[in-house]
Amino acid sequence: MNQNALHPQAAWLNGIVVALAIREGLTQVIPHLTTAAHDFNWATELQIARVFLFLITIIRFYLGSILYFDAVHVREETAKEYVRKSYGLDFLVGLLHFIMFFAWATTISDVGHRELPSTLSHFETVGAAILLFDLVWLAVNARYDTPRAILPWTIINVVTVLICVAIIFVPYGVDAVFREQLSIAVVGTIGLIDISGTLKETNLIAEWIAFAFPPKKAAGTAAGDSR
């Protein structure tokens, strides 16, 4: 498969899905804000927080996908490091992921419905599925050389979900809406840090993981040798 010839059209298709998802997300909120008689209350505040998180997350994943395809499939100096890989598989998984974002966008305005006994909103449930979808991407690439490029994002997204699980399910005296708002703040902050690193061409996530899990020294290295 000639990735260099196919990639512009594939990226264009992903861009169309992303644009439709963003449009759906904005139409869930903006009409409420532009209605003169609208009462600005907790529901409106939650919708605004949700749409900001949605935009941060979809931009983060879209920029990440551009970097991934460039490094693994397109740019010759880095693509040669990944001998076993599948452009078609990565494209289909990515397309499905962005379609999930469209589904997520449709839940932004639904602030009243929560599943019992978990009290999770549809927005929270679909958002968690989007963050954990990297596990699927990692699994279907297990027989290729590409998991090492996918793993940094997978780790940070799984950790993010675990933090949100603790916020939402650990018992303390606040309601479900406040728990969701706190989770939105956590996920949004991580997303902004990742976007900042992407725009500065620094993989902050990979650097954090390398710092947390430094490579082991060779067995023959002397204990006092710092080389």
C-alpha cells in the first residue's frame, strides 16, 4: 500500500468526521446561549464545561493522530523504525474513534439523565469509552511494531480514567454534578498539557513516562558508574 499517496485522502476523511462532530457539539450548546430568554443556571454551566472538554479532547486526539501517522507511516526517517505495521488497520481504528466522538457530542446537552445506581451521565460514560479506546488500538496492533508508539497515550488515558473513577465513586459529601465538573477539570487540564506539548513538538507524555520508568542499567555496569 502506498501510504504517501493514500494518506492525504484518508486524513481528509478523518477531518470531515471531526468537523461534523465539532459542529454537533457546538449546536448542542450555542442555541441555548444565544436565546435571549434563557435562564443561566447549573445546567447551562455544565453544558459549557462539557463542550469545552469535548473540544479540548477532540483537538488533542486529532493532533495526536496526525503526529502518529506522520511518524509511523509517512515520514521516511522515522517510519523505517516500524517494519511491521498496518496503515489500513490504524486508519479504520482511528476512523471508528472519531465516529465515537460524534456520538459523544450528542450527549452534551443531556444534563438531566443519569444511570442509577452509578449516577453516571451519558456524557461521562461515552467520554470514558473514548479515553479507554486506546486499549483496543493497542490490542489490535499487538502483532506489529507500533504498540511502542501507542503506549504513551494509552497509559496517560487509562490513568486519567482511574483518577476520574476515584473522583466519581469515592464517597464524600458532594453531588454527582460537582463530581462530573471536577472530572471535567482533570481531563481538560491533561488535554491542554498534551496539546501544548504537541504544538511545541515535545512529547510531554513520553517524557513523563521515561522519567517515571527509567531504563535499567546493564548488568555489567558498576554501581558507582553514572555513565
